Amino acid sequence: MRTPPPIFCGTLFGTIAILGGCQPDVSSSFAADRKVQFVDSVLGTLSVEDKAGEMTQLTLGMVCVGEKSDKLEEPHRLDTAKLKQVIVDLKVGSILNCGGHAYAPAQWHELISGIQAAAASKATGIPVLYGIDAIHGATYTSGAVMGPQQIGLAATWDTALVRKFAENTAIEVQASGIPWNFSPVLDVARDPRWPRFWETFGEAPKLVGDMGVATVKGYQEGPSPIAATLKHYVGYSRPLSGKDRTPAWIPERQLRQIFLPPFAAAIDAGAASIMVNSGEVNGIPVHADGHILKDILRDDLGFKGMLVTDWEDIRFLFKRHMVAADYKEAIVMAIDAGIDMSMVPTDLEFPVLLAELVREGRISESRLDESVRRILSMKYDLGLFESGGMPPSLETYPNREDVSGTAARAALESITLLKNEGQHALYPEQPILPIGGTGRILVTGPTANSLNYLNGGWTGTWQGKKTKYNTPGMPTAVEAMREEFGADRIAFESLDFNFGDRDIKRITSSHDSRSTQCAVVFLGEETYTETPGNVEDIELFDNQQSLVKALHGAGIPVIGVYIGGRPRTHAGIEPLMDAFVMAYLPGDFGAQAIADVLSGAFNPSGRLPFTWPRFASAHLTYDRKHTENISDTSGSEGFQPLYTFGGGLSYSNVATTGIELLSPDTVSVGDQISVKVTLENQGTRSSTETVILYSQDRVASITPAVDELRAYKQVVVPAGATMEVIMDVSTEDLGFFGRNNEYTIEPGTFGIRIKGEILDFELLQ
Ligand code: BGC
């Protein structure tokens, strides 16, 4: 039996000691050398089987009592015999779970300690790397703080807040004993049919990249660092059919222009790991695509971290994609393509076959060394060799109050007021929102009374549907409305998603416009993620549209509040709603945030991070091409979103009254452009305004987009005040991927647009 490796001081990304570890007292290059020496010394002691085991990740159910299936309700008691078989005999180096459900911190500690004790008893003693999907707070720890899903976080346009929220997530995940998070999603959402639209930071590569960097830094550089995973590299979000894990066709120029930049930015920010797209791009499953996984990822983007597959994706090379004849051929393909760790996660064959392939000479041992070096480095960076991967003391588990404020603030900042035009007969002197007066408020709609619909998928469980894992004490929308407006003002009509005409009649016959000030109708979607969220149509459900029509027909002013992860088209009923609020999936604090916005206790500041289509078959993004602006040769309008990217109102309108170039109107590549923007708050309340700046390339050798998001800034403009804001744009950012797919900056005339204000300047070589 070999002796376990020596215990070293492992630090996260060379800077911060975790899990009670020591601070580095050496220069970072010396520390880096020490890490290399340590990793090499461990690697030198490993057998081929040890290495194959390190490259294997299994699901928690595989070491628990009962069936191996992750669909088990309770895969939560460790099975000693299975632990020995998996961790000691097969030397499996990583465990995850997305099946099962949220556990209390104490139960996590029991699970993780049991797994790490088994790891310590194997010959190498290398601790297990446990990974989890904590995608909007510590989703698998019961009682943890659940904030908005990524699409809502993006709507805040507040990267500092998003970074803080990620720090807090890391605190709870790490306190549960878990050092590795499968987050953030850096897929760029270009198609609302795709069922993981809500898991993204929206449609603009720059916003996705900025939010991604903030999240990575929050996870990795906060007080309790955990490792981030960028996913799903790359092209996952744009399948031709709109359905999860179906083929995408993305020319390399578009890949580089739209889908790679967020990954590039987050890699530069030091992201520890990346998860691969389960789908295929241009006919090649990404798990078998060395061009994407090596040439682009390692050579072009300089990624040095660890590359993990998504769920079962090596097996799927022969089971689903049909590019390999059997499991062994699939393994050869994926390893050749550059995979470091296989999320197997429900068979015991992978490590056995991988070792066999090395003995047969089909995969070289040095290729295994490459991956195992990355895995050991990550374990070292996370301090696992020092702590044995054991969870920190439960006594240090954070107080919920200490980490909940940011989630509540993020929910508030995300809520986006998209329309506020109507009035109610009882109070004709004021707009429909905020809801003033003292009249009765009818609250109805299928998302009005559910914490699950506020949270969405990946909450307590994978699909987020089970009420028993909800955070106790957090209000649903109607409960928060009662709290905010007084229970006696709220008339609640409960509906589930399958309500029909009889339910609608019941409601309209019991409420009329004389006795009802307004109806707040909670529209939207049930929870889903991945393939269960595939849809045939993104039009809003017929019954929800009928409900709005009926209430409008009864003369009751309608305020629509949409709780859901993707924009559903509803052009037919949009004019029938006096106000419309997008709440996204705001999490446990979402109900209070919605109520605060509806009452006016909070002046809304959210801005839409995507384009809301008017017609289901005519979806375009804000950075459409000029030819997409016209629908036919007569020149009629082809770009008619229902709500535009960046859109959002407040209760005190801030107008952009002028923009002025502070730099000369002729600049050279490398120069910075500065623009002075004048804002005027025309109302009576202080408003947070997000100034959004687009560039417009007037003529380019590759057809330019109409607008490209280049900069944004948030400022608070006091009531009645005029304010000047300086926005900077680097000319280095004005390029695009040219005919040879290389980044090119072409001289010529460029425009800067902020709302309706546009100015031009000349860019010289
Ligand atoms: C999802 C990933 C997730 C993984 C592990 C997969 O089904 O696509 O986003 O990280 O499961 O739970």
C-alpha cells in the first residue's frame, strides 16, 4: 500500500486560504511552483486505475442505500459497501447530485464526511471533489436563501449586487461542505423557445459576460470561496428546433461573435472549471469536438482549468448521437477531444473501461496525466488536501439574516415595469400603477399563490416542483399582496394552470368594475428545466389570455404580472392590460418585491435583458441586422418587438435630453471615446436610471448589426433633477469577426446611440 500524499496548504486560486487553512506566506510564483511540485509528486504515485478513478464523477445515489437511480425520493443514507466499492475500489474522485432533494446542513455534513472518510481510507487518500448546482442560492441546502434566477439577476444590470449575491451563495454552499458549483450559465439566450432561457443572463453577449465575471468573482474570491463552472460550453442555447439538447448550426463567425465572448471574459477572470454542452454544433457532438474543446478553448481562449462533461454525455455519444459504436469508442473520442472528467454518473464501467483503453494502447497514460494534473490542481486550490474535504464546523454555519438581504434587494431591482398606461375609473387623476386609493383589488391567475412558480427549476429539487422543500415562512404573491395592501382589500380568486371558461365566468360574475379598483392577474409558467421545459409554442396559454379578455371586458382595469422564465407572446391581449410587470423567477423574496413595486413602496428599476417578441414566429434580438428591420420590399417594419431589450419604466420618468461627444469626433483605434449624457428626472420621485449605450457601425465588410451594446451605467437621479453622466467606450471593442473569422476593427463612421439620441464619429486606423 502506498502512503497517502503529504498534507499541504491548499489555497483557492493561489490567493485565499479556505476551510480554516493557512494564508500563503510566499510570493505567488513560489506558491505556484509549490503547487506544481505537490501535484506532480501525487501524480507520480498514482496507478492507471487511480487516474481513471480521478477522472470519474458519479451521482450521490450510487453510494447510497437503495436503487442507484437518482429519481429516488431519498438517496440520502450512505451505503458502506457501495462507498467502498465506488470510492476505495474504483477510486472515484468526484461525486455530484442533481437528483434527490435539498438536505439540511447537518445532513450534508454527514454525507460529505462519510464520503471523505471513505476517500481517506483508500491507498492514495485523495479527497473527493463534490459538485452541486447551486444556481440561485444554495439550491440543495434546505433553508438556504433563494434569490432570483439568472435572468432576473441580469435585469438588475447591477454587477456589484450580482457579485455579492454569488458571494453569499458561496458562503452557504461552502458551509454545507461543498466546494464546487456548476454555475454560472454563460449561454447567450437567443431563442425563448429554449427551455433554459431563464438560466441565462439574457441575449446580449456583453451583459452575459459582465454578469458572468461578477458571478465567478463572487464564488471564487469572496470570504468563503468555492470553484465556479462556466456552462454549457458552447452553443447550447441556440438549437435550431428550440428544444433542449437538439442540433445547433452555428457558423464559426457567429460562435466567436456571440457565444464565445462571455466564456472568454470569465476565463480571464479565473474560472476554475467548465462544463461542456450536451448538444451538437454543426453536426458534431461538442463532447467529441476537439476543435471546440482544444483549439478554441485551450489555444485561443487560454483556459487552463478543468473540463467536465455534462450528465452522461460520453455514453450518449453512442446511445443518442450515434457517432460511436460502443462505450469504449465513445470514451476514446471524448478523451481525444479534451475531456478531463466524465459526469458518468450512473454506471461503474467508465473508470474500468478507461483503464482498459490505456492498457490496450488506445489512450496514452500521458493523456490521462494531463487531465489528472488539472483535477488534482483544482483539489489543491480548493484546500481539499489540507482539510481532507471535511466540512467546516456546523457552528460556523451562517445566519440566514446575514445573507438574505442581497437576495431580497436583487429581487426588488429585477422587477421590470414594461407598461403603465391605464387608469381606473375610481381614481382617474393617477396612473394605474402604483396602486393607490382604498378600493378592492382582485388578485387571480395561476401563479398567484405558489412559492415554486416564483423560484422555478433547480429549487429544492431538479424541476423545483415539490412544495415540501420550499423555504418555510416565505410568502406567495397573494400573501405578500395581503400584507402590503391589507387583507380586507384583497379579493383572491384561486386558479390552477388548467382553469377553464367556467372558472373565468365564476370570477367575472362575482366581481365588477364598480366594486373592484383593479385586477392583478398573475400570469406565467409552471416550473421546468431542460427537456421537461420543451414547448411546441411560446404563445401565452389560451386560458390566461381568455382571463385577461374577460376581466377587461367586464370593465375592470387589468395589471398583468408575469412570473416565468421566458417571454411568452401575447400581442392580442397586450392592449387589454393597463399595466404589465415582468417579475421573471425572482425567488423567495419575489412576492414581497412584486407587492412593493405594485404599491409604489419601491420605484421599479429593472430593465429587460432580452427582446420580448410580439409574434411567436418573428423573434429577433436587439442586435438584428439591417435587412431584418424590414419585412418586405415595400420597407415595412420587420422588427416589432412587444417590449425592447433594455426596456423598463419607473414611477418617475428619467428622460435622456442630450448626448455630447467629449472626445474629438475623429479618433484612432486604441483611443477611448467619452460621451456626456444629460438626464432629466421629470417626475416627483428619485429614480434609478440605467443608461444603456449602443454603438452602430455604419459600413462594415461583414454586415453590421443595427445596435451593439457597449456600455451601461446606473445612476440615481433625484426628483426633478438634471444630471450629467460620462460614458466611456474603448475603440478596441468596436470590432467584429471578419471574413477570416479573426477579430478586425475597421475604420469608418460609427454612431453612438442612447435611447433616441444619436451622434456620429470617425474612427481612423
Ligand atoms: C445539466 C447541467 C447540470 C448537470 C448536473 C445536467 O443535466 O445540463 O446544467 O449542471 O445536470 O446536475
